[in-house]
Amino acid sequence: MHEVSSAILSGNATTEDYAGLRLPDSYRAITVHRDEVDMFDGMDSADKDPRKSLHLDDVPVPELGPGEALVAVMASAINYNTVWSSIFEPMHTFSFLERYGRRSPLARRHDLPYHVLGSDLAGVVLRTGPGVTLWRPGDEVVAHCLSVELESADGHGDTMLDPEQRIWGFETNFGGLAELALVKANQLMPKAPHLTWEEAAAPGLVNSTAYRQLVSRNGAAMKQGDNVLIWGASGGLGSFATQLALAGGATPICVVSSPAKVELCRAMGAEAVIDRQADDYKFWSDERTQNPREWKRMGRRIRELTGGEDPDIVFEHPGRETFGASVFLARKGGTVVTCASTSGPVHEFDNRYLWMSLKRIIGTHFANYREAWEANRLIVRGKIHPTVSRTYPLSETGQAAWEVRRNLHQGKVGVLGLAPREGLGVRDHELREKHSAAIGRFRVPAGG
């Protein structure tokens, strides 16, 4: 791996140089182990600790198949799917790998006693398999996390509808929290040259997810002038939703949980911000009973901020804790667009507020290649910015996942792969200087 990282850090290696590099037999990767899937049995979910289940292992380099690429990972990032994988909720991911492994002899590579996690990366292409023509060794890339086969007609209108659609590094093996990663070539996109490796790695999953959820016709099809209620607006997903709303001429109504997060939203340009902790909203009276009075109280607060208007779109991702409120708060004829369920997947809402007010609930999941490409294009052009707050070495991925699990973070938490330190990988210094304040706004000061 030293030869690989030295070539990348030199900044002047050619395609031929990369193609001539000797690949190692193994690489370091963050894994969970099949024989530990029961380690948290009997524990409350809140007590399950990713630091106990995530391992830094040396694993063999996987065989490269047709249409695939082997990428040297300079940096990756933590997403909530890594948290789920690490605590084996709502089910352990080895069931995904087993199912995938039954599909074909090539897919069988993924069914292993360990699972290399991670659904983001920024790095350099080292090898491409048969049939790959767009990408070459030495290309600096990021990867989106949609893995598809496209042998069924169902996926050819929207690849997210492919029956064999999977999330790389969650439902497949050889993910990005590692020194090397195996991806399909149609997951690759250009790295933004004005960003460092850790900055470029962080937006992939969340920016693409937010783009489909808000902007795409497959989601809410947001338009200029829309009021968009965004839960967790300074978090990994919400911070990109906030930026996309602002860039698209909409008005984000940001819901966050601390004064510091209020200030982050204001720094992004949002004016309507609600600190739900300070206002002490309690949407549930107990574990089984929701409190509509609190929905109405928040509705009044939203109308104070918008000049009397309700949200056209509610950007949903917490799930159980907020979903009843989301359905209530959307305007008549409005849209609740949902992905993920970080507070629980079983949602309850009063259907009278849906059917009698002609509202819609739209489910979205990640993004197709076109949507991911458009979302990445906004990053490359400096229209949307990364939200990295803190970066950890690969050996401390467990701590990084624990912080995300406990909601102690803001924006995205990065993880270095082969990059020996932060701040490397910038090629376009002029564009970076133009947007330096926006790029660094989520950064936590050293020791903070």
C-alpha cells in the first residue's frame, strides 16, 4: 500500500504509472464479523456501542470482475447505515451478503465471514475490469453507493427500481471504510478538484439522497418559493437539504437541537430556524401516545417564521419520532417526502390529516446514477459545499460511528483511508479560495 499512496501523494503519477503498480495481497478495512452478530442480544438499542463491534482488519484484495473498478481510498465518511451495521439493527447485514452471494459465482465473493463497511469514498482508480472504458487508472474519483445489475426491464426507467438494487458497503461487501474498495464502474463520478480528500468523500450518500428527495421528479420536485420543513437541518442529510433548498430558491425551515446548530443553519443562509430543544417540543406523551397539541404548537411557530404559511414540503428522515407531526404540519395539498427512519421504522400518523387535506407521502431511497451525477456536479461547481465537521483516522472509525450514533456530531464525520493527514488532494486552489468560508463552516476547532 505504501507504493500506492506514494504515487497518489506525488501528484505527478501517470496512467501508466498507476497501471504498473503492484497491488498488495491485503489491505486494512473496517469490518463487522459474522460470529459476533449476537453480541448485543438483550441490550437496549441505546446501549449498543459501535466501538465494540467495528474492527480494523487486514483482508484479502477481492477479485476484480467485469464492469468493476478497484479504487485506492484516500478518505471515506460515516453514514447512519454504518451505525446500523455496527449494532446489527434492524437485522445483521450478513443476511444481505448471503442473499447476494446466491445470485451468481461472481456475487459469491461478497458472502464472507466479515463485512467491509462504508458507502462513501474519494480516491484514485487503480484497476478496471473488462468492459470499462470511461475510467482509467489514475483518475481521481468519488463513488455513489447505488449498486445495480440492470438485467431486468424494471430498472431502466429509474435504476432505483432495479430488483437487484443494493447499497454498496451496506448490502454489498468491500465498502469505502478501507484502504481499497471494489465498486461498479457506473458508481464512479469525478472528484471536485477544489476539495480535499476528506471533504470530497463526505457528500456522496447524503447529497445524492437529499437531491432525489427534494429536487428530483422522483421526489418532491421542489420549486422556487416552496417552504421546506427540514428535520435535523444541520446533520449529515439535513445540511445538504438546507443548501439545496436555498440554492433552488425555496425557503428552508430548519429544525435543530442546539444553539450551535441554529448558528450553523444561519451561516448556511437559512433565516427560519427552530431550536426544538429550547422550545421543548414533545411529540409523544409516552411511548405509545402522540401529542397533537405539540404538533399544533410547532405549526404556529412555523407560521410565525413564514408569514402565515405552512410547509409545502416536509423533508422527513427521523421517522417514528417526527412522522405524525410531519403529516400534520404539511400544508393542504402538501408533500411529506421520507427516507430512512433513524428514530424507528414503525411510523404512526393520523390519516385524517392526510386524506382530508389531500396530502401526499412519497418514499425515496438514495438516488439513481443521473441524480447522483447531478448532485455531484453541484459539488464540483462549488454550488453546494461539504459539511465535514471532524475527521478521524481509519483506526478510530468506531469512535466516529459512536459519535454519529449519539448525535454528538454536526454535518458529516470523515474518516481518512490512505491519506496520511487532512488537507490533501486540492487541485483547484482558485475555486477553493472563492468558497473557503463555506467549505469550512462546519469544522470543529481542534480540541472542540
